[in-house]
Amino acid sequence: MVSVVGWDIGGANIKLAYLSTYDNMIEDIKVTIKYFPIWKKGKEKLGSALKSILSKHEISDVDLMVITMTAELSDVYFSKSEGVNHIISTVEETFPNTQIKVLDVDGNLIRPVEAKRNPLRVAAANWYATGWIASKLSDDCLVVDVGSTTTSIIPVINGRVAAKGKNDLEKLIVGELVYTGALRTNIAAITQSVPYKDNIVHVSSEYFAQSGDVHLLLGNISKGDYTVDTPDGRGVSIDEAAARIARLICADLDMLSMEDILQIAKHVYSCQINQIVNGLNKLVKNFDSDLRSFPAYTTGLGSDFLAKPALQKAGFKDIRKLSDYIGELPAKATPAYALALMGVESIVGEVENWRLF
């Protein structure tokens, strides 16, 4: 039997995927997503958070841990290099008897010492794992992964991940990274103005409300999906979300009706879809091939209500849910699951039953 843990260590969420295989067949899959805002909890608590996630599943001995990260961008670190080195060292110190590999931006699984020597080579490489698993489904395709914080758009050409950007800055330039997500995006970063009755009102630039409030009000997510801190520290009831939306235009629920609030929420939702459409339109210009003719896979929390409508608006016709091919559980933490599968295949070769059909 071979068992591998894939870690996707983000600034807001830590995702774990565990795979065990026997005779080249997957026997067990475990997935966990833990909200861990490293800038609030403190980087010194990262190790205990990792250990508690592993203990929850009673996972003890594993053959390999493979890690990727985006937490290095958090301002708890002064630089990405500091963040990468701290995260890798924390994993090593927390699991001293386990073999560890780190995913780089070219899809290689490299040793921690090599990753520490070249920290920018492994910073924010989780998109590659998502693109890699899509490349096993279609030689030519696109993946749109809408998480709580960001949207990654990953092109696959001729069976290989074909991203033009290798880091977040480059990806922002070419449209492969759109800094908008299903839960944590400040609405002031989505739109500068909203409708109110017959008026167009500029929003306050304060952190009064976030995308999770919009999607909760519109029924795109459930209260259980709203797993992150709210801007005001209050709960995730409809009234509490509505009150946060009202503050966007310096009002409250004594001044605005629920109809007014929903009018604002629908507008913000439309603007957020357009943010992803703009990224898609920018990205397709970078390729000679017509990406719009390729299958487009969606994944992440915003798969159905952000990725799909954005792809439709951008002219993509063949839109597929990645979870239909790899399962609902693995799709909840696609980069971590893909990374675990990469780790397994690096040991035993291709696994036979990794896809549903």
C-alpha cells in the first residue's frame, strides 16, 4: 500500500488531501479544508494547525507529503522568500520522519532544500496541480477554479499545462489570475458604484462587506459555505449580511429595504462575473488556438455561480464540472487532491481508478 498527503497551504485556508492506494488502485480518499487566516492566527501556529488536521483523520504514517502554498503572500511575512522558507521548514519540523516534496511552477516535485534555495520557483504553484489533473482529462482545455479569495484560469494545450504566467504578478498581467473569489473579496474591489432606486451611488472604500454576503443573500451559497470571518465579526444570517451590504453606501437596515439590498447584491454579482470574463478575454488573446472551442472545466466553491456564467458570457460552449469527473470530495480541494495524486503516481505510476468514468 502507498499513502500520500497533499497539502495546499493558503493564507486563509489549509487544504489536505490524503490518498491511499493498493495495487495501483485508490482505496481511500480523505479531504479537509480548515480556515486558518495565518495573518490573524500567527505563523508560529501553522505547525499545530497542520498536525491537528492530520490527527482529525487519524493519519499516521505516510510514504510522502507533497506541498504547495500561497500563504507566502500573506503580510505576516515580509517577503515571499521568507514565507516559502518558513512554510517548508514548518512542515519539515512538524513531520520530521516523513519524506517531503514541494511542487514547483514547472510541475516538478522537488526536495525541500532545493525549494528553499529557489523560493520563487515554488511560490503559489498550486494552479499547476489543478491544470495537471485537467490535462489527464483533455489534451486541450481550460480550467477555472474559483475559490474563496481568487480565481485561477489555467490553460492546457497538447496535453500540457500551458500557463504563460509563472508567478502571481505575471498571472495578473495575462489574465490567468483574477483576484476575486466567492467569499473574501471586499465589495469595494469589485465595483466602485451600485444602484439604489433610480440613483447610481459610489460605494464606501471601507471593508464593510464582502462577496460572501452577496452570495449568501442571493442563495448562491449556504450558511455552512460561509466559512470565513465576516467583515464586522458578526454572524452569517440574512439580516446580518444585508446590514453589511447596506453599509456599502453608508446606510443601514432602517434606511434600506430588503428589495434595495437585493438590487445592490445583484449588481455586485454581475460585476464580479465580469471581472472573471475580463480575465478570460485577456487570456485567450495570448494563444493562437481558439481556447473557446476547448472544454472548460470549473471547480472550487464558485464553480456553478461564478465560473460557469463567466465562461458562458465569454463565449465558451463546452463547460464541464470537474467534480463530475473526479468526484465531489476531491473537487472541494482540487489542488491538494491533484497534488496527492501526483505524489502517488511519482511512486507507483498511473493509478487506474482516479476518475469516475
